[in-house]
Amino acid sequence: MTMQEEENLWNSMLISLKEKGGTRLPTDKSMIIIGDKECGKTTLVAKLQGIDDLTKGIGLEYAYIDIRDEYKEDHTKLNVWVLDGNPKYSFLLKFALTQKQFKNTLIMFVVSMKTPWNIMDQLESWATLLQDYIDNLSIPSEELMEYRQQCIKKWNEYIEENVGDKNGYWEHALGDGVLTRNLGLDVIVVVTMTDYISVLEKENDYKDEHFDFIQQTVRKFCLQYGASLFYTSAKEDKNCDLLYKFLTHKIYNFPFKTPALIVEKDAVFIPSGWDSMKKISILYDNMQSMRPDEFYNSVISKVVTRKTFTKDHEVQAEDEQNFLNKQLGLLNQSANQQSAIGIPRQDSVMRSLTGVSKPGERRVSLTSQGQGSPTKKIDPVKTNNTATPGEGVLANFFNSLLHKKSNQSPVMSKSPGELSGSKSLSLDHTEYPTDTAAELDKLAKKTLNLSNSLSTETSSIDNGAGELTTSLAEQSSSEC
């Protein structure tokens, strides 16, 4: 092989590698997603990425979508910028849409069928904001005009499958309302959450003519910007895969042959270049109670749902001292009433106290207190007859406490598992603390000693009275 042939071989190999490298997918393509809060931007991006993890940020979010060319075994990443729904963050567009990146950027406006009365206001406001931003970019007017001419060319080059022209593109002049607001960028309008159409029909009494009115208005907006239109539902997985394929077609020139879809009202697809005012006018035939040129919000008005909320009654707490004074008055009144019918005051007070401090199931009769209790008890029957009735009641009260203590095991009668499943734990299922029982035992002994002391003193008084009576009798006899 001569030197010249060898050089030619190397040149051919370099040219082949250069051509092969030139067919690789570009890495500098971007998409900017713009829309209000809660319109489904984050969910839509996650659906296009094929993931379920939704992450929301503030300001300007960055994500990417994997793009794969199965035929050439190549792949790349589509840069995705999601602008915050608050217009005050619009200045962050300078990081996503620059003069250098302008020709490689696609714009996606996102609105939601969940709030159809906001659709047109949101589209108009965001489109105006974007137009103002582009006007302030330092792009030479000649360059910007070139970008706009490319948009017109792409509109005219659209080929629909059933046109039948296989030899070349079907060229036609721009119709009425087409690209009157040419941004120089590829634009897609996405209406998300179309599954809410059924909700609007049931709750807001929306008819087919309402949805036709919405569609014809949005399609006229798309004509002005040369935009494609998608109705999607991530919940019902409608048109999400189709949107992904369309993005690869618009940005990377992948093949795409799906025609316009206008039959299903919740899965509309209209590619850029297909629509016209004549095709939109077909929707007018179904509008009986409205005109297509009416103001949008006069037909699709916001529905105000009035919900009745039951306000909780506010209870004012009574002053503590006033409450205690009332209770004291009630106790005194009860005591006075019982004294009037012959019941001693001390007994009435003790009965009221024991009734309050003990639940009904824990009141044990005197006959059951003596069974199986090793603890020393106070028997009110064995006390001196001169003891007051209040002492008997007090003895019964402490006998009841001591009886409960002696009958309880050292541990709880319910297991921890049972306790965890129960809503409340009654005092009946727990043992009184050892210190408390001891104190009660001491108090009972003191009461017994007090009763014995009173009995002894009473006996002494009786004996003294007897002796005094005998002495007086003897003195009287002697005087006689």
C-alpha cells in the first residue's frame, strides 16, 4: 500500500467517525415548564420521567428526562426547568432561558381542568410575562426574526397522515389567527387533571357545551402562538406517553405519526400546524346556551361552594372559689336538712364524702367485708353505745378500704398486652400502694383508740355519776 493510499484510508475513517459522531443526540436541549401552583407541573414531570417520587421546590426547579434512541442505541438527557407558580420568581428565567440557549428551548404552559375558570387568565398572564422577558433579552432583531421564521416554517411543514402527499410537504398560507403572537419558540399547552371533567359534570352541572367552549377558546390561544395542545390525566394515564413521544419528535426529530385526537373530550391532542379557525368552528354547533365569542369567565365562572361549619360551643370555666363556695353551700344545706329530720350532721357529711370518693362497684357491704381478710378490722358494733353514728360510718369507710387492699394481688390483674389494648384502666384492677395501705391501717388504729377512749371516758362518767348519786342518797338519809 502506497503512502497516498494509506492517507486516503485514514481520511475516510476520520470522515466516517465524524459523520457518525454528528448523528448522536444533542445534549443541550431544554424545556421550560410554566404554570400556576397546584396545576400539576411536578406530577407531569414525574410521569414523563417514569418515576413516582414527587419532589417540590421553590423558585426554579431542575430535572431531566432520559431520552433514548433505540434504533441508533443512543441516549441523552433533556434538561427540564420548572418555574415556580408565584410570578415573583419569574426573574429566575434568566438561568433557564438565555440568548445562547434560546434556539434549543421548548416552552410548555400548564393549566388544570380542576379549576377551568382560571385556564385562560393563567395562559394569558404567563404568555405575556414570557413575551416581556424575551423582549428584554439582548437578542439581535435579525436573529429573533430568524427564529420566528422557523416557527412559521414548522407550522407549514406539518404533514398529517391522511393528506396523501408522499412526495413533499403540504404548503399553505397561514390562516386567520395563526402565529399572531410568534415568540420564536416551540410551544406546547398542556391541560392536566382531565379526570376532573366527570366531577365538574356531577357537582357543577357542566354539559358538553361547556367543555366545547373551553376547548375552542384554548385552541384559539394555541393558534396565536403556534402551539400544540394536549389534554392529560396522570391519574388515569391519558396522553402522558403520547406527550413523551411528541416531545422526542419536536426536540430530537424522532418519528411521530399519531394524528390529531378530538373525539374524547378528556384526551384531546392537536399538533402544531393541524388546526385552523374552520376546524374550531365545528365545536360551535353544540353550543346552545352560549356564544363562542362570549367573555370566557362569563360562561365558565368560578363556582363558590358554601360549606356550613358547626362552630364548637365555647365553655367558660367557672371561677374556682365560686365553685367551691357553691359546693360548700350544698353540703351545708344537705347537712341542715338531714339534721332537721333527726340525722346527725357528722353522719350526713361522712356519707356524702364516701359517696363521692368511691365508685358504685367498689362499695362493699358490711357483711362481705369480713370474708377472707387477714387485716385487723374495726367493728362498729363492738364500740360503746355512746359512740356517735359518724364514728360507725368512718369505721365502715376504712374497713372498705382495708378490705380492698387485702383482696388485691401484688401485681395488676391485667397483663401489659391487655392494658395496652384497653382504653382506660380502672382503679379496681390495681393494688393500693403499700405506703398508702400502711397509713390507712395507722389511721384505722387511731380511730379504734379514739373509740375505745371515748368508751372509757363515757364509762368513767357513768361510774362517777353513779357514785355521786349514791353519795347524795346517803347524805339525804343521814339528815333525815
